[in-house]
Amino acid sequence: MNVIDIDKFNKLIPDSERNVKRLKYLKEESSQLRVAVFGKYNHGKSTLLNTVIGKDIFKAADKRETRKNAEHKHNNIIWVDTPGLGADVKGQDDKEAMEGAFKIADILYLVHNVQAGELDKNEIRIFRELTKQDKNYRKKMFLILTQIDQVQAEQQQLITTKIKKQLKKYNIDLTMVSVSAALYRKGVDENKPNLVKFSYMDSLLTLVSSHLYELDSLRKLEAKRLVSKIRVELNDWKKFTKQELQSAKYELDNQEKQFKDELVGFLNNIKTRNQG
Amino acid sequence: MIWLALVPVLIWAGKEINDSIKEDERREREEKQRKAEQKRKAKEAVQKREQANVKEKKRQKEEQEKLLKNYASTQAKILLDKYKITRLTPDSLATLAISDTSNAISNATKQYMKSKVKTTLEKNVTSLEKELDDIAELEQVIKGL
């Protein structure tokens, strides 16, 4: 079996680092479905996961609690909580969250708290970057609007429309699901099916179920696409390196010839002066 | 009696004539000596001039050699600096360039082969060749997936 050495790939095609890591992950590391939540801190990522799992596994607080990816297995799915975006001034955690999320996630929930209004510049930038990584991202990434119970229906509608416009402007085509984890919990705790229904959490879980069913074929397709992308990158780099080698060899020969010419010129010059 | 009276005159006249001859001989001798002296001095002057000329020519030659050496050294430095050749000094290349061209070519070429410019270019070629090998290896990995 061919082992993917990430360092070797990074050395030659560093721009493909994410693709290589993901490919290695798909081929060598995990056969289990991983669902990761990803988004700004305090937008309800951990709460959403805890609600899906039905236990308070992930820390949910007003301050940023998650500094590294945290995982929990539930119903044959590994749920992953990533560090909240925008909480770290230097952006290092954002980078780690993105790297981690892209590498391991079969499904990525891009979480946005509807109370925050439309998407901010940073969210758009990161969403664009993530969607650029995989042209088949529609089957992998979903925009989850959380805490819909905290705003009026009209306001929610308005924000949803604004976000759709934002996504359209940047050519991002994401399925949006609006949910309320609080309503779902209350519905489950108090046995109120209507609350569960209007929390729309079921649609989220349906997404995961359908994905689980298609996991193998989706992963195979994704791996094929990644292989193809990496092959193109390698090929481009090979062409470039060949050209570089050709010019380096030419320079090596030419430099030697030039030196010899200049040496003979120098000696002739001295000889002429000496005779004169 | 008259003849007797002439004797002193004759003696005087004889003496005068004799003196005159001696004087002529002395003058002639002096003249010869003066001419000989003149000739010697002229010869000496010529010799001195010739010596001065030789000395001047030697000085000029040395001056020209010094100028040539300086010029050759400056030009050699430019060449050696350009190709980052450090194991050969401008002075030694200049000396060789003036005295032994073929040795200058062989020495300078030998040092160029060890120069930083040449080794850097060689390293670059080697590194790119290795990079192509690495790419081929990764292509095999990808092909096998």
C-alpha cells in the first residue's frame, strides 16, 4: 500500500496541503463518518452538538471554551466540535479550526447564530475558502442558522434573505437549515412534539442519515477528485521544475563558457599591453 | 773682427732659433695633450650618456612593468570577484598572466571549478534533479491510490 507522506507533498506542492491531508485521512486514517461544526465562537456550535447527541458532552459557554477539535462518538458517527472562529487575535485558532475541519469532516456544519444578523466579512472569507477546496462542497457543507427561537419570524426571514444574497454575491451555493437547539431540548424534555417539530432539528439529522448511507460512494468520489487535483498540481510542478532544471543547466554551462571567454580576453589584453 | 762681433749675435740668434724650436715643440706637445684630453673627456661624456640612457631605459622598463602588473592585478581582481574565486589572488593571477599564459589558464580554470559560483550552480542543478525524482516518487504514490 502506498503511504502518503504529507511532509514530502508539502515540500513540493504546499498549496495542496489540505487536499493531501484529507486524501490521507480518507485513504489511511478513518472509515467512520465525521460531522464537524464550524463557525464563530458563541454561535451555538457546542450546544447544537450536545442537542444532537442528547448529552452535554461539549462545553458550551459565553466565553470561548473549545481551543482544539473535540470529538465524541454517538450512533456510529463521530461528532467534532472545532474552536470558535474570531476569538483569537492572531487567527491561529481559526487556521487550526479550518485545517482540522477540512481534513476530517465528511459533513461540515457552518454554524451561524441568526441573532448576529447577516454573515460578517470573516465568515464569508472563510466560507469562500472552504468551498473553493472542494467543488462538490454542496454535498459536504451546510449552513446551519441557530437560535431561530430568539428572533421574530419576520426578522428571521429578513436575515435569511440577506444571507442568501450574500452567498449568491460570492457564488457560494449552500443548503441552509434553520434550527433551534433550545426548542428541541425543551420539546424532548417536556415531551412536546410540536416544539421538536418547529426546532427543525430533524431536518439536520436527516441530512446526516442520508450522508451516512452514501458515505462510501461520496468518499470514493471525493478521493478521486483529490487524487486528480493533486496529480494536476504535481504535473504542473514537474513541468516548472523541468524548465528550471533546463535553465539551471544552461546557466551552469554558459557561466563556465563565459568565464573561459573572459579569462582568455583578460590574458590577451595583458599580452597586448605587455608587447606594447 | 767684424765676424767676431757677429759671434754673440749668432749665438743669440742660434739660441733664439733653438728656443723657438723648443717652444714650437712644447706647443705642439701641449696641443696634442689638450686634444687627447678633449678626446678622453668626450669619450667619457659619451660613456656617461650611454650609462644614463641605459639606466633610464631600465627605470622606464621597471615602471612599465609595475604599471602592467598593477593593471593586470586590477583586471584579475574584477574577474576573480565576479566568479567568486577566492583561492587565487589577483596578484598571482596577474603574475601568471604576464609570465605564463597557459599556466594562468589552467590555474584559473581549476579554481573556477571550485568557485562558489560554479558550486552553487551545480548544487542548484543537483537539487532540481532530486526534486524531479521526488515528484516521480509522489506520482507513483498517487498512481497507486
